[in-house]
Amino acid sequence: MEDYKGLTEEQAKENIKKYGLNEIEEKKEAPWLLFLKKFWGPIPWLLEFTGILTFLLKKYPDTVAIFVLLIFNGAVSFWHELSAQNALELLKKHLNIKAKVLRDGVWKEIDAKYVTIDDIVLLQSGFAVPADVEILEGAISVDQSSITGESLPKSLKAKDIAYMGSFVVRGEAIGKVINIGEHTFFGKSAKLVQEAKTKTQLEVVVFELVKYLFLFGVFLIIILFWLSIKRGFDLGNVLPILVVMLLPIIPAALPAAFTLSTALGAKELAKNGVLTTKLSAIESAASMDILCTDKTGTITKNKITVDKITPVNQYTEKDVMCYSALASDPKQKDPIEEAIFSYLKDDCYKIEREDFEAFDPSKKYSTAKIKKDGKEIDIYKGSPKVAPIENEEQEKLYKDMASMGLRVLAVWIEKDSKKELVGFIGFSDPPREDSKELIEKIKNLGVSVKMITGDTKETASHIASLVGIEGDVCEAKDIKESCGVFAGVLPEDKFKIVKTYQKMNHIVGMTGDGINDAPALKQADFGIAVSNATDVAKAAASVVLTDEGLINIVSAIIVSRKIYQRLLTYVFSKTIRVFAIVLTIFSFFLIDKDFMLTTKMIIAMFFYNDFLTLSLATDNVGYSQKPDKWDIKKISIVSFMFGIFSVLWIVGGIYIFGHILFHLDIKSLKTLTFLALVLTIPISIFSVRERGFGVGHRPSTALLFSMLFAIVGSNLMAYYGFLMKSLPLEVVFAIDLYIFFMFVPFNLLKMFIFKSLKMV
């Protein structure tokens, strides 16, 4: 290896000034353009069309009200989108790729964006290539699929170029940076942090539900239009009302509510040591019912030490350890091999290796070639399953060690074309102190934990018993529901395990750290790269943990289920609102032969509804004790029953108080209808935001404020007659009490429906 000096820190700073940072600037829209886009889309078009229509009909107060709502809705949506973007930017800072560079003659690990032209960098197996690098020495294989689309790794040697955005899958090399940032081959299309843009299950479910609600609403509006013509209504008065009746049906706040909920959730997860690389992963975590987790480093401490040495035949403990050291590579930083070198207290045999092959998972051993006493000797270190075990006594030795919870490696040699066992080394990696408690918590959340390890069945079974993992001990070729532990697993088997459980209709989480884990992490519904994972694993995963162990995974499940509950509340409240407004107007048109809401009232109601809906993204809700899955059939049934109940309660109350008790005229009835409909918004949200009876968790400050704003604002509008005819105080107070009392039967109905459909 040549003696490279690299740049000095001063030279690096000068180069950064000259060439800029090693990053690809994302083209961001100017805030003013982002704001203007809030006035382009189905909801803004509907409001703009109605505003122009009312202006042409010389209904100027209606026109003003519509455009005030349009600007307010755009401003709120714009603010929430900026909040979500800021949350995501904070996450990206946590996910910066690292690079190992030679500065001032010392190897340092720095953020990849500070790599500059002429830097000397070390390219290692499992890590990303931080810039375009000309290889000076060494040989590597790189995965360039993200650049060229080729699935097979490409071998590179001295004078070849390793491109930014590729990953080193094998080998080690030293190279010099020749291009950075936007000048790299990867260019403007490269991104160090990938964000998922796929349509989520939530969006599919909500838009499917809204599609049928929209058709239902349009059908009723057509009937109302036909009846209006038949009864001789002035179409100039009717058309604006019918147009704005479409407003509550379209899920205008869904994109903002979903993005804000998931972005704030991702920010909350980051505080709990979980960095989200794909926002859709939050939804998957809520639905996950199987977690496949590595044993080493996740369940155990990953502090491997040599616990027991058992030589066989004429060999000694020193022979076992020294031969194992010769078949190891200290540069690979493998925990087993580090434990071997840490244990050795002398130079063993001062023999230079003639050849060495690192551990091959498919062969299950590493090998070295030496010359000793004039004879060539091949040394092997690997699984006892492929070792030349000569008799039952030797087999019993390693099985006894494995039954003690030790990970056992065999050491054997080959000379004169004859293989001979040297002995066994037992390594211990005890469970983390919190593993048993955390596994119990995960199981209590309805998630089945499957431990995956390359260890023998005996070792795996022992560790599983210590941490409370139940189920059969299986091999990757025998995947069943009853399996709790998979032993003797190769990295490529993990992909098969994930896919098999997915075919059994499970939502699967998978932890991993290495290059070979990447396919399984990508295939999993919830791929989890552990704290010490390679860049390849991090790129494939949905989330990256910052701490060791399972505690961050527990946090991810709980926070994700809270986000699910917030979004479920949005879905239910949205559906209730459609039924309540459209069916109430339709019902009273049949009863009183008039429209019970004016254009201004519907717009004001839309204003209150949006204000409340967006505040749900911050609500302090509980979470389900079992996995949550978006079930269109169940959600449709529940939404329909909640909606019908709300309409019956509202129509009954208005008829009792408006017609029977207070004998109100038609204009006062319209005010009463408006007030009743607005008051049901906070009541229905309060009812559906928890799975259990009552309020449960204290609502967030934002939700409480928006609820108070809707209640007080609508009461003042009704009492003082703003945009409507005023109501006497006793009428306002009576309808307040009546609607608030709706909370109890609504909750009783909810508990009955949820229990019947097994949603609690």
C-alpha cells in the first residue's frame, strides 16, 4: 500500500470554497408559487366558480364570504405544508451519508457533503460511494443499479471509476475524488435520502370511500335540482347552494392532514431514536403483525467474547486459537474475529499467510493457506455443520457447548489431502438486559416476534428461552405460522422468510444491518436498519434506528398506531359530515319544501370543519393494542352507521325544537340547522377519536382551541344573526344541550359497532 497523505484541512476548505459542497441541490418551489398553487385544484375551482357565479348574480355578500374562505383555506394549507417540509428537512439532516477520508495524514469519518475534489477516500464493503472516485489501489464490486439499472455488481480495480450513488458490495479500495455534487455521473437525479412517493393504503381507502360518497351526494343534488325546478324556485338562488353542497364531499384537507400527521409523527419518532426514510412506513408499522428480528446486536448485546475452547485429538487450546486467528481478517471488523484477536495474548505462530478467503455465507467457513515445517496447510474456520467431525463424541462436544447458549465455531486443517478437526471455540453474546421486557411489550401489542439467527438450533433455542420468544425452532426451508425462531439462517434466507409470511397475508417487519440483508429489508412492509447498519441496508430500509436493541421499535409501533388513530378520526368525521350536511338539507327540503342552509352558511360550516380537521394532526390520542389495518368494508359500515345516526339526531332535534317547542319561522329554522350541524363536528370528533368509551386521553391544545372556536363562534353567529337570522338565547342554549347530549348515545353506538366488528 502506498503512503497517501491526502489533503490538509486547509486545502479541503479551499477546495470547498472553489468547487462547492458535495451535494445535489433539490429544486424547491418559491414559497409564493407554493401559495398560489393552493388556489388550483378541485376545491379551489369549485369555490372560484361559485364566487364568480354569485358575483354575476349580484349576491355580493356571498361572493365576499366565498373568497374569504378560499384565501383562508389556501393560507392554512400552505402553512401546514411548510411545517411538514421543515419536519422532513430536519430528518434528512439525521440521515446524512458518511465518508472515510484522509485529512492531515489521518483517516477521518465526515459527512459526505464535505468531501471535495482530490480527497483520498476509503471505499469499504457495505458503504456508499460518496462522490465520483478514481480507484488508486485495491479491488471492489459495486452495485450500480440505481444509476445504470444493471442488477449484477460490477468489478472495479485501479484506474476504474466508482460513481456516486453506487454501493460497495465486496472488497476494499483507496481512491481519489474527481467529481462532486452536480458534476458527478449520477448528476441531478441522485438523492442521498430517498422518499417514498407511492400511494398509501390510507389514500386508496379514503378515495374509494369518497368516490361513493361523491356519487351519492351528486345523486341527491340532481334530485334537489329537479325538485327546485318543479316547485318554481329561482335558479339564481338555488345553483350556488347546490354547487357548494359538493364542498363537504371532496376530501380537501386529506393531503394536508396526511402529510402533516406523518411528518410530525416522523419528527416524534426521530426524538425516540427512529429516523424515517419513507413516510409510508409509518402506516406499515401500525399494521405490522410479525416482526422478524436479528438475534445479534438487537436481542443480544453484540459484545462477543471467547467463552470456552475445546481442543480435540492431540491439539491444544493455543492451536485452536492460533489456527482460528490465521483464518481471520482483523480488517473486516467482524465481531467473532475481533473476539478471537482480543483473546490472543501472544503472536501465536509467526507464520505469514500465502492466501486467505474471507467468510463465505454459502460455504459457511473462511479459509487460509500457510506453510509450516515445509508443508502446505489449509486452515478452515466455520460452522460445525461443515467441519470434518469424526465421531459422536466430537459431535456431542459442540452440541453441549451450543446447549449452554454459546455460539460454536469449528477449526480444522487440511494437510497431505487429509482434513482433521482441531477443536471448537464457544462464543457468548448474552441478551440485553431490556430484551425480555421489550419483547413482552411487542407481543402485548399483538405483534409476533420471530428471532432469526445463523446460530445452531441449540444456541438459538437457549437465547429464545431467556428472552421469552415462544414457538417452534425452524429452518428457513420450513416456514410455518408456529415458528418462533429460525436457526442456521443464511442472509439470503431472510428474503424468503419475509416473502413467505407476506403470502400468508401478514404485514411483516424486518431488522437488518448488512449488504445481504438489503433485499429482505426492501421486501418487508416495515424494513428496519439497525444502528450500526451499512449504507446499503439503510438505503433499502424504511426506518433507521439510532440506538441498539428493541426499544426504538416499540416506540415506532406506538407512534404509528397513534397516527393511524388520528387519520381514522379524520376518515370517520369526514364521512359523518357528508351524511349530516347533504342528508339534512335533503330531508328538510322534503319536509319544509325549502333549503335549510344558505350558501354563506355552508361556506361558514366548511370553514369550521377545515379548522377542526387540520388540528387532528396534532391530537393526543391513544393507540390500539393490536395491529391496525385499513379495512374498506369495516370503515364503510361504521361510517354509514355513524352518518345515519348523526342525521337522525340532527333532524329529530331541529324538528322538535324548531317546529314543536319554539314554532320557529323558516329563516330561524335555517339558523337552527346551521348551529346544530356545526356543533356536531366537535361532538363527533370527540366520540370517534378514541376506541374506548368517552374522552380517554386529553385532546391536544390545538384541537381543544379549534373545538372551542367552532362552538363559541357558531353560537355567537346564531345569537347575533351574523350571515343569518338571530335566535333567542333560550333556543341557542336548548340546541347546545341537545347536541352535547348526543355524545353519550354516540359513544354507546360506537362501542357496540366496534365490538361487533372486532375493532377494539
